[in-house]
Amino acid sequence: MNNGGGNNEPRNNGPAIVIQDLRKSFGRQKVLNGIGLTVASGETVVVLGRSGTGKSVLLKLLIGLQKPDSGSIRIQGLEMTTLQFKELNQVRKKIGFLFQQAALYDSLSVEENVAFPLDRHSDLRCAERKERVRALLATVGMEQHGKKLPSQISGGMKKRVGLARALALDPEIMLFDEPTAGLDPITAGEINQLILGLQEKRKITSIVVTHDIRGARTVSHRLVLLKEGRIVAEGSFEELKKNQDLFVAQFLSGDS
Amino acid sequence: MTFYLIVLMIAMAFSGSTVIQSGRFANPFVVVKDSMIAFFEWIGDLGIFCGRLVRAASVPPHEGRELLRQLEAVGPKSFVLVALAGAATGVVLSLQTSDSLTRLGAASLLPSVIVFSLIKETGPIITGLIVSGRVGAGIGAELGSMKVTEQIDAMEASAIDPYKFLAWTRVLACVLMLPLLTLAADFFGILGGWATNTLMEPISLRLFLENGFKTVTFNDFFPPTFKTAIFGFIIGLVSSFQGMRTRGGTEGVGRSATSSVVLCSLFIILADVLLVRLIQVLFP
């Protein structure tokens, strides 16, 4: 099923995420117009689409940062749209979210950023927590920069730290919002390798929103292409390549 | 009733100015309609915000470390500013009233006038306005910046309640620190008043204080000082609210900082009207 660099198959113990007829509007602008998507456990789905087609909104709806107008989102069998605050937070602990600009807390050091969720949600003792933070930073190659503030590191480094923070609670699901946006090709490749590493080592279920076609090919088991709030094409990279639709062909080749 | 009408008009005017700032030059009826909608949305959002704040305050953990950080940000870091403003107010009070009192043949009442004026009204209101300028703008800009850079979303996505971690700690810090800062403003105001007075007509500090505090009672001192806890609540609440509802990038952050200061200052002055009357009734 995997078409790119990843050689692991998704786990087959039921869907981790089931989205049905999801709709979201902002004022008169319909952003999502009946999205349906099932993501198997351990699968990595890449969501492609032009800017403003609701890809980031889809991720925020999945983690409950925004409420849909209608439709259903089931994560590991739990209906996210009707969960109360406390239950919603229990589900959120199982989900890691890498934001587009990493969203590191300005006032905290790199180490403190990674420790932030651990301080509040883990039973680890102080020394164990420090060791966990060190290990997470080592995973993303940032162990030398723990004392720095976010303003003192580059965009690519911020993404790495954001990834370490997202992994702090050992999530079963990862949501990536344009993980390689604004990065040079080499750094983007490194981030893609980190995502691929998560697939291989942790069998994490992932949804990756990106415009990086090369990265999409590398990390995806399956791709979906959004247009005007709907999924217009779905399949492996090779399957989409064979798609005769002009929009799909243009999108994958980068022609205007 | 009149009071609420004034608040409504001010808030509508503020909402209207926001609508006009957004670049649309519609006819006045449209502006009034949009302002009214914006105003009622603002009230509704503020109600929801207060609800979340109550929930955040009532459920542990209480983020003690962040509260300490905020106490330091509000208290010690505002101390010099408040002390200077208090001292300047004391100097001005002394200069302005000594002349009038001398003309009325009541120059000996100067210490009492300065002390009463400072502890009953000038100290508390100066402290409220100074802190709303320094801390209100800071909170509005900081939380606004966190909002537009998705840091607040990141916190929520990590199952951490931003209303508890960011808003409640700031509100509580303002509530706890304002009365203490008021004491500082009162102290330095009285000191400034004495220094100015003694330059014109030498008088010992001890005698100045004895004369000034001769007729001061509990009701003159404690209620006006502790009413500033309500000013603190207004500063924490309004600036956190304005910051956390920021939209529109860096321009939005600027708007949040400005609106935090403007609204905090206005609401403090308006709340003072009510509180002064309330204190007169409850502590005659």
C-alpha cells in the first residue's frame, strides 16, 4: 500500500479515524462541504488541496479546536462532536498536533516547551521527566539546543521541537499541519524522514496536510485531494498519477 | 439605568470605531447596525469567557507556578511606576491645595486633605489607571500574539485549559496585586505631599502624619483600598478576553493591546462611580 519511502504497512485493527459528511462554513463561505474519510490504524493519509480549501480546518475539527456545522468525527470509536470538555481532553491526550508554524510557547525554553504537556499529564518524577524530555529532543536531533528560547532557533528547528512536544504524551494519532512549509528542501526532507521514522517505529496513525508533493509521496500510504470542500480524488500516489482528471494531473505535476 | 446606558453607548461607540477602522465607509445606519451586532456579540462572548473562567478556577490543578510568575509581572514590575505616579500625585495635590487652603485660612488642614484625598480616591484610581495601561496592554498584546501564532490552540490541543493557565492566573494576579500597589501609591503620594509641603513650610514627617491621619477611620481606609481588587478583576478579565479573541495577525495584536487599555480604563472609571456610592452606603 505504501508508495514512497515508507515500507511499513498500516496496522489492521479497525479504523482510527472515521469522518462522515463533515461540513463547516465561515459566514457564507463553505469551507468543508461533506467530507467523508476513514483512516485505518497505523495508516498515514496525506491531505492535498489548494490553499483555502479547508485542510487545516479539517485538522482543527478533528482535535476539537473548532466545531463542525454538521457531520460526524469518530476517533477510536468516540464521537468527537458531542464529547464534553473532560472527555474531549482525554481523547486529545492521545493525539499529537504539529502546527504549521510549530506554535512553540515564546516565553519557555525548548526543554520547557517539550516538558509542558508532561508536567501536567504524566505521573513521571522530576528526573524521569527530564530524561524523557532529553530523549524526545534526541529523537528530533535537538538535544544540544534545550536551553535556547524559540526566538533563538531556526524555522526547521522549531518544527523539530514542535514535533518533540507533540510526541511527549506518546500519542496514537498524529496530525501534521504543513510540516515542511517554509523550509528548504534538505530540512523538509529531514522532517519527512522524522515522520517516516514515526510510522516505522511507533506505528502512529497520521494525517498530514501538505503542499509538498515530494514529501507526500515519501510519507503517505494514501492521498486525498480536496477541491471546493470535497474530496475529488483518493488513492495511492501511483493511482493518483494515473488519474485522468485535469485538476488532479495539474496538482501532482505542479502545472498551472 | 443611566449608568448602563452610558456603558452601552461607550461600548457601541467603541464597536463602531472598530467597524469604521476595518476600512468600510458604509452609511451611518449600517454602521450603527453593525456596531450593535458587534456589541451584543462582545457581550455574549464575554459571558461565555466568564463561564469558562469560573470552570477553570473551580477545577484543580491551579497552576501555582504560573500564578507566581504573573504576580511578579503585575506587582513588583509595576511598583516603580505606581510609586512614581503616586508621588507625583502627592506633589501636585500639595501644590494645588496649599494655595487654596491658605486663602481660606485653613492651611493647617493640608496634611488631612492630602491624606484623605489619596487614600479615599486618588491613590486607588491612579493605581487602577496606571496598571490598566501597563499590565492591561501587556496582557492584551501577549495573549493576542499567542492567539495569532496558534500557541493557545497548541495548548488546547495538548489538553491544557488555556482559560486556567493563561486567563485565570492573570485575573487572580491582578486581583491580589492591585490593593498592594494601591498601598504603595498612597504611601509615596503622602511622602510626596509632605516633601512638597515641607519645602514651602517646614514640618516634620511625624507631625504631618499625625495631623493627616488624626481623623482617618477604618471606613476611610480599607474599603477604598480593597475596592481596587475589583479594578484588578476588570483589568485581568477585560485584557485577557480581548487578547484571547484576537483575530487578524499583527494588526489584530495591536488592536487588542489598544482596546484592552481603553476598555480597562473606561470600565475602571465607571466601576469607581458605583463602588464609591456602594462604599458610602455600606461603610457610612
